[in-house]
Amino acid sequence: MILDALARPRRGKRIAPRSAAGTCLLWLLTALPFGLFLAISGNLVASAGLALALVGLFTMISNAKRAMLGEALVFSDLALLGAVFRHPQFYFSALSRVQKALLAMAAPIVPLLLWAVFVGEWHMHLTGLAIMVVSVLLLTSAPELQPWAGIARVPDSEGDVQRHGLIATVFLYWMRWRKSADPAPLLPLPGKPQDDELAILIQCESFGDSAVLFGDTAPLLPALAAARVVAWSQGRLNVHGFGAYTMRTEYGVLFGRSEEELGFRRFDPFLTAKGESSFALPARLKEAGWRSIFVHPHDMRFYNRAEIMAAGGFAELVGEDRFAPPSEGEGRYVTDAAMADEILKIAKHAQGATLIYAVTIENHGPWKAVTAGNGLAGEYLRLLGNSDAMLGRLADGLAALQRPATLVFFGDHRPSIPGVCEPDVSGAAGDRHTPFVLLRFGRDGRPIVGEEGDLDLTPAQLHHHILDILRSSASRCHRAQQTIADGAG
């Protein structure tokens, strides 16, 4: 109880007990690994110690995550365990050196300890097995029984961890998520775009307005400033995550389902995205004549993008094999300049109406001071300048093509930089928004300036904003063709 009570957020500074319902669930959830360890070792004391250590480990990792990303552990984080080992640089940066050392030592200690304390009294092993089986049976039925059936019905991770505890909340959310159903499929949209129309959507890694993040003394982003002047629309994108959870923003813009509609699926909507494929932009636009291409210079198995994007209607996936590895001095990931080159190349040779959705990665953390006097913020800002330059190159390149085009550029989340740019964990929601700009180009290559002013949109609302623009473009094209046909008649 004390270990779980240490998990943040807590009610004030004191360690207060959780609800009775949450405490009972904690006992059952602790009894499960205790029974497992007892079934393996037969040692009562060692099994109890390991079960308590597991609760402590859960709490430590959750608190480290919350300090860096602004939220406690959620059930969907456990689905990423495989990715943690395939791409450790994305995850272990949240832990201190001491925490990393403790994890490294704990990994071999657990099996060695179970072997060292093994007791040959088989009745203890059978007792452990019985405890484990009973725990599983009770945990399977508990969420549908009172009082558990009446709590944690709506996602509120901050409040539920305070009220019921970390481990109980993770378990209840997982059980609620398992029972969520796929929505009824949507029909593709009719209509016909302009034959050579382009729509390019750029999801830019950790892109934020430098003045908003670091104050007026931060270097300016000239391409963003220029784009805002001639934008059809621009404003703030109110993303769900801070410092991570790219897939939440990506899902929102691509699939257009709000957090309220997603319910418990909101924490990692990619886990269930294949069951919602008809909502994806490419699937909706396909019947209208659009061909869609997904571009991401990384392993497409990450977040299961290869399967999700294919199911969502993308005709082609352009992955890491199309990009040369970054050269010395360019960083760990494919540069935004290389991305701009590839995107413009695809756009130049695109036949017919084409949608390109691209996910960049150059400015992915953690950041390191690579030169003397260049702190973490300095390295982030250097890479942010590269992202800004990408926006400028794409805008100029699309204008030069002289095809009707829409360019949408937005940040997936703010950066999490220890001591520099951190989430608000005081209990307030805190600012998490990133900038977005939407540019439209006519056939003469000139930008078409809109009159909507600054907009505050969620990723799902941006999806529908884009869809409305592409549909209105198709409607105007249809009316123009009808006028020509009537005149010829």
C-alpha cells in the first residue's frame, strides 16, 4: 500500500491511502505475482519480497515517466515493451543513471534469486499456483462487480491514480479498453478532385514555436513566420501528449476521431486503428480519385505502421530504405532536408490527385550538447531550425510545381528537455499546444490567403478541417467542369 501510495499524482504532499476499492484491487494484483514467484520457488519470504519489489519498480518507472512526459503509466505503455528493447533510445532517456543501473542489476538478479532460494516442499509450490489461479479468477470478474463497476468509467488518469492508486487504475483502464468496440465503418467520400491536385501533410517531430517555448530571446523561425502571413489557416494544435506519444497526434489527424469518441482507446489509438481503417483520410478519399503515399524514414514496424497505413488506404509506403543514413555531424536520424527532397520528388512525379502524409524524425530526443557552450536547448533549437527550413523548402517547391496544392505543417508534440522544457505536473493541464499552418497554392503557384484567422484545433478537428478543404476543392472543380460542359452544349 505504501509503495503504491508513493506513485504520483498524490493528494497534496502527504502519502495518503487510496480508496478501499483501489486498495482491494492492489492486493489482488500483488497476489498474482506473489503466487507466481511462490509457485516457482516455494519460498514464502522471497516471493513476498519480489512481489513488493515489482510494485516499487512500477511506481519508480511511473514517477520517472510523469516527471518527463506529464502523465503516469497507462496500460498501453505495457504494449510497447517489445519496442523498448528494439528502440531503447526512445524510452530509457526518461530514467536517471541510478534508475538505469538498478534496472540493469535487477534483470539477472530475479532469476538467480529464485534459483538460490528454491525450496523443494511441493505443497508451497502448489499453494503459490492456487493463489495465482484464484487471483486471476477474481481479477477477471472484479471490474463488472460493485464497487469496481462504478469507478473509472471515463478516462481521467490524473484523478483516478489519486483516488484509486496507480496499479488499480492501470488494470481497470486495461479492462475497460478490452471491452471497447470498433465503430461502425464510414463510407468513402464521393466527388472528384482536380486531376493534378496535391495535398501534403507534414507531421514534424517535436516542432514548436521557439518564442512560445523559450521566450522572445529564442531564435526566430523565418519560414514559419512567412507561412503564417500567407496561410489559408493557422493556429494552435492542442495535442494530447507532451514529449512523446506521436501516435496520438498522428491518429487524430489521419483518422479524425476525437478523444471523447475513442474513450479508453485514446492512450494508444494505434493499438485498435486497424478496426477503424475506414475513418482514415486515404480510405475516405480513395473513391474520389486520390492516391495516397505515406513517408516515414524509420522502421515501419514501429507502432505497427506498416499494417495500419496499408489498411487505412495508403497505396504506397516510403520507408527508411529510400533514405541514405545520416552522415557524420547530421545526427542520429534522417534529416528533414532529405525528407523535403524525397517529398518534392514524389510530388513532382505524381500522376493525378495525390495525398502525401510524411512523419519526420530528425528532431527526436533525447538531445545532447554536441558543441562547447551548446546546451540541450541549443541542440534542440539547431534541429528546430532545420525543420523550419524544411517548411520553407516545401512551400517554395510546391509553388514552383504550379499545381493546385495544399500543404499542412504541424508539430506532433512539444519537446521534453530536462530543466529546460518540462510538462506541468502541478495538477494544472498546462500548455501542450504546437503550431500548425495550412497553405494553399493556386495553379499559378501563388498562395491563396484565407480569412479564418487564428484557429485552436485538436488533431481530430484538423483532420476534418483538411477534409472540408479538399472536398470544397473537389466541389469547385466539379462546378467548373459542369459550366464548361453546359457552355459546350
